[in-house]
Amino acid sequence: MEKMKVMTILGTRPEIIRLSAVIQKCDTYFNHILVHTGQNWDYTLNQVFFEDLGLRAPDYYLDSVGKNLGETMGNIIAKSYEVIQKEKPDALLVLGDTNSALSAISAKRLKVPIFHMEAGNRCWDWNVSEMINRKIVDHISDINLPYTEHSRRYLLSEGLDGKTIFVTGSPMREVLDNHMQGIQKSDVLERLSLEKNCYILVSAHREE
């Protein structure tokens, strides 16, 4: 039996980490096409995570970063349209609320079913660019996959059909389970001369 062709599009560090276990399962069960938009292109925000998480290289690298945000967003939509049109996947998988997730717009125009992981998150602050992306992708997706019942209720309150919403939980549990042994064996504390249990690591960035 011919395998279903599924395309996953990502472009940022959080997407690579959260989707790492899902990517490996998709490689096993589907004819899986992995596309990287190039939204995060620096080694420390991109390639190092493919290496550390044991992921294969993407099938396509779209090099979408432009001179400004508008050009980057336009490139993501235009270049993802080209690769979706070429590959003709049976379904598109995107996660979250990054600009790379806006590739779902291209899939919608090409009548490719969209599966959206991490759907339904809301902060209700329209100064947060991700809030805009969330609303767009949630409302054009064919299947929304929120992590929590709380997020599911947000989607229902916005008029989305409950038959197209499936609460999945977070994929990070599998990611942590898969890599816990390596995490525990890490010598990073020794390399940085840090005392165990005395620090909390926070990774944060905002533009608004």
C-alpha cells in the first residue's frame, strides 16, 4: 500500500524541538517531506538542534529571510506555495504560531488539508505578532490539535467545529523522555563551572 504523503513545514528553534519526536514518527509511517523555511538560520538557533536531537536534514530549505519582516513573510508564503504545488502532499502539518506556520495559507489555497498542532493558544494581546498568526492558522486549518482542554474551549468559542478539534497533549513529554539520558549525562555544569541546583535557565525573547 502506498504511504500517505505528509509535509511538515517548520522554521524556528521551538518548532524543531517540539516537533522532533513527531518528525521521526512521520518518517516511519508516511512518505514524509520535511521543509525548513529558513526563518531561523543561525547555527545556534537551527543546525545545532538537528544535530543534538538526531534529526535528518530537511528535504527543502527555502531561505525565506528577506530585508524586512514583510518580505520574509511574503517569501515564506510564496516559497512554500511552490514546494507544496510541486510535491502535492496529502496533508500539511504545522505547529504553533511562528511566521513559518503561515505556510498554511499556501496549503489552503492549494486545497491541501492542514493539521495544526499547538492550536488554540491565546494571550489576547494584539501587539504580540504570534497572536495574529495563531488566529489565522487556527481558522484555516482543517484539523486543530490543541494541547489542553482550555485551548479547545477557546477554539469552540470562536465558532470552530468541535468535530475537527482533538486535544493531544504536548509532544514535549516524548522529547524529554527520548533525551533524558543524554540530558542527565551532560557535562555542561562542569564546562561552565556552575553548581548543581543553584540556577534556573530562562530562554526568552519579545519584540513588542
